[in-house]
Amino acid sequence: MTADPTQVAAVVALVAVARPECGAALVVAIDGHSGAGKTTLATAVADGLRAPLVHLDGLYPGWDGLAAGVRRLTELVLQPFCRGEPAVYRLWDWHRDGWGQAVTVPWAPVLVVEGCGCTARPADAYAAVRVWVEAGAGVRRRRALARDGAAYEPHWQRWADQEEALFACDRTRERAHLVLDTSSA
């Protein structure tokens, strides 16, 4: 899957007129369900903006950690960026089921974050640009299993249930500045 250049341009256009909500840093947050195409879009956007990219997959503490991942994003990445400091956090090692190596993201004037829940509260308050990426459930499942293989399959529904609960309660999609459908990508 490759990012649609028109969709990348739409995000970059929003960045061009956005005002930082996080100190002097402008945060672009790309959210949506697993397999929707967030990582593909976020990588293209970050490359186009020459901005660092933080993936929430490294912040969730395991298969039941969606809400905790949002808190970790807020506390370990967004709050330091708002203070003009680098972000420092440990990556979740999905194979060992525990914390792995430390990562430092140097402060930059633009930061792209992507992952399920990155525009949910309390992280939403820091995002100057909130993008919701969606695709049909069957498309998303095929993509996710092709990406993560058999290791993800037994956890698909468990994770999807957490997404549904978070997104329904938070009304995440409704608060997006831009909604993009990647079903045909």
C-alpha cells in the first residue's frame, strides 16, 4: 500500500494554515482503526514535512493497552514537546511482551504522531491537525493480518473492541479536521 498523494497534500495543506496547540510545536495526529492506513499516510506526511514520526504501536503496553498508550503518548511525548524538550520513552517489545529499548525524539517544530487513539482525550488537546483515516472492516482486517501475520490474528477482536469503546465514547472521528478513506489504496 502506498499513500495517495492527494491525501498527503490535503494533510500538508492543513498543516500550512494550522497554529500550534503544543507550545511552539505543531502536532499532526493521524488516527483511525487498525489496518486503516494510518502508518502509510503518516510516513508520507512526515517525509513531506521532514518531521519526526512517533508510532503509538511502540507505546501501547500490550494487547490490552490502548488507553494506556494514549496516556503514555500524552505524558512522554506531547507534554515534553510542548515544553520544547525532546521526547524519551521505551518501546513495547511485542515479541517479548515487555518494555524494550529507549527512544529519544529530538524536539522539532512539527511532529507527526500516528496510531489508534492518538487524537483521543487527553492527547487531542495537543494536536493542531487531527486526521481520521478509515477503510472498510474487511479491508482493514486483511491489511492488519498481512502486516502483522498470525501473531495478530488471535488479538484482532480484542483490540477492535478497545478501539470501538474508545472511539465511541470519545467521538474521535467527529472531532477530526479531516476524514480520509483509504479503502481503494
